[in-house]
Amino acid sequence: METITPEPHRMAEAVAKVARRINSTMEEGRDSLDLSDCGLVSFPDGVFKMMRSCIHNIHTISLANNHIKALSNKFFLTFTQLREVDLQGNVLTKLPEAVGDMEHLVNINLSKNKLTVFPERLADVRSLEHISVEGNQITDLPVEKLSLMASLKTLDVRCNPLTTDSSCFPHQFTILT
């Protein structure tokens, strides 16, 4: 009798969990996709194909608490209608350039990742109101670029080894330090 090692078994469970969540999102016509806590190390390419017919209806994606090291430009170029993205609790070290082209993004949560540099392309997203980079390794913030973000309401930079003085920010938005 053949024994299955735990690693492939866990991987098969993760794939099945992702497929179930995608199917229920599509069947119920929801505008949010929750792939949190699925053990993902990257965004599965198959999701783009499976969701082709309803990609433009997706406004919220949660990829929280996975092991994602990087996202491709394809992610942001495909899900162009996103308003909220929850990427907290992964191991991201940067975001792809395409994030700066998001036209509807209002909220992005990058808490508890491995960012050492603030993703400056976020400052190009005119619609962004809330950015959280809490609990990363960021030492410096692009004060000038962030100050030009007219829609920004809150910037959460708590638990980062910042050298930037938060008092040099204008008071147009709340900075949580």
C-alpha cells in the first residue's frame, strides 16, 4: 500500500480549498474573493482562467495569512476593479509596479509582511484612502509623494523601525505611528 507524505496531502487540501472558495464566489455572484489562510506561496495562475467570466465583478480580494512572497503585475492588471486588497500576514518584500495603475483601489492592507521599503507606487493610486504597512521593516517614508495623495485618510506605519519624523507630514490624513 502506498503512503502519502504529508506535504503533497497538505498541498492537495490547499488546492481543493482554493477551488471551493472560487466556485462559491462565482456561483453566489459575490464581489469578493477570500483566499486567506490557504497556505498559498503565490497567487495561483489557474484562478485567472477559472474566474475569467467574473473578474471585473471582483472588488475585494483577501490573500491574508498565506506565505506569498511576491505578486505579479498580472494580478493588478487583471483585477482592475479592486477597491480593497488584504495582503496582511504574508512574506511580501515588494509590490509589482502595476499596483500604481489601480484606479479604484481604496484600501490596501500590507501589515505583517517583510517590506523594508515603502511601496512608492502606492502614492500614484489617486483613489487610495487607507494604507496599512504596520509591522514591517520599513525605515523611511516618501513624505513628499504621500503628502500629495489627496484621497488618503489613514496611513498605518506602526511597528516599523522608521527614521522618518511623522511630524513632517501635513495634517490632511491620520498617520498611525
